[in-house]
Amino acid sequence: MFSLKKAYSILCAVCLLTLPACANKPPLNVLPMEERKIILHAPAPSKKADDGIWTVADVDISDVQTDKKLISLTFDDAPTGHLESLIATFASFNEKNPDCKANATVFFNGYRIKEYSPTLLTEAMTIGFELGNHTYSHADLSKLDSERLRQEIDEVDKLLEQHDGKPRHLLRAPYGKTSEQVKSLAETPIIDWTVDTLDWTGVSAEQIKQTVLSKKFNGAIVLMHDGGKNTIEAVKLLLPALKEAGYQAVSVSQLSKAHNVSLKRGSTYIRIRPKTTGQG
């Protein structure tokens, strides 16, 4: 009869025969108990993609028209008392033009979010606006140490997450100023611009409109400001003019997804042209 004692003997013999092959392998559990506890309770590794690609998988482009050229209108320094009017302007245009619905990306300052009603952010999301990060205090990021830099970005992300549920948001650096440190610490793409309307200087609505129309191209990113003296009136003129010129206004992430251009964390973008053109 094959006994347990005999089976144990065979097993031991096999282990002895294979010992040379295992001689160079470290024994298990050689670390002190305290060090093993550190490993067991260490935080899980980051789930960020190794290639650093900013995902736009959940971005809705069902209203983006493939037969039109695309341009992204962006608004800095939100929210101000003008944001509600900006939302209403887009809502009115979209109601009249269901075949060419307009969208935008609005970049928020943290200290301003705390000054104005949080319902403004809810209304912005309802119309379809993409919420972006414009730092907490509008500081020049290129002059900050790493700790302060992280605070300027992280605090805004936390405030915006309460509204859209997203832990990170596209970053617009104040004054467009970045540095190698900013790029290395940024966990999202950095969105610059192609067309500066200079709306913050008080130029007329007609001037703002003509600046955009004269410099537009498929994939351009336009800089405007929430709170510009004539910005709202300019948008009222600009949205129908863009449609007439064969363009549709979209958010930055919609521009990325519709043009099939992958954005990378820490990289700066002044435009997002269609991938078929070989430019991005």
C-alpha cells in the first residue's frame, strides 16, 4: 500500500535533486517583519497610462459635425459675474442652431470659485462646457517651487471634481508661462492658444470677432476671458459668423477626440489640427 510516509520520502528526494537549480534563488520571507509590513501596506501603484496619454474616451462628440471645420473657444479667469450671460449666449445659439451646437472650455481660478455661487459651475456643465484648471490664485507657475506649484493645481482640481466628478482637468497656465518643472509635474496636457483676442484690454466686440475670423483654421484654439468688457457681445457675433464660414465651436477635449489627436500629460498645445494633416 502507498503510505503517506512513503509519499513524503519521495517528495523530499525530489526536493534534494532540484536543490542545485534553486540554490541561487533567495529564500522567502527574509525581510524583517516591520519591512514586510511596509511592503504589504504600500499604496497601490498609479493607474496612469505608461504612455502619458490624456484619455478622452468619455468625451461626448455626438453633436460634433464631421462635415465642418472645428475651432475651440476657451475662456480664462472664470467664474465672474459674466459667466451666466456667457452660458445663456451659448444656450440661445444652440437652441436656434441644433445642426451646429457650440461648446467651449472654461478655465477656472480656485479663489473665484469660492466667491461665486457653485450653481454657476453646474449651469456651465449643463450647457456642455468643459471645466478646466487655471490654478488657484492665477500665479506665474514658472516662478513657483514644486510644493506651491502642486497646491495651485491640486486645489482647483478638487473644487472642480465636486461638480464634474473628474480628478484631473486640462491645465491653462496663467499668462501662458510654464517651465520644465511645470511640465514634469503636470498630470494633464497644458492648453495654450493660437488666437489671442486681447478681449481683456477692452477692444470692441467687432474687433474680437474679426481677430478670430482672420486667424481661424481647422484646429485653432482661441483665447478669451470670462469677464472681458465686450466678450459676451463678441461671442454673440462670432458663433453665427463661424457657422456661416463652415466652422463649429467645440471644447478642447472634443477637438482632440474629433480630430483623433492624442494629447499627452505635460505637453503644451497651441492648436489641435486633424491627424490626417500630420500636424497636431
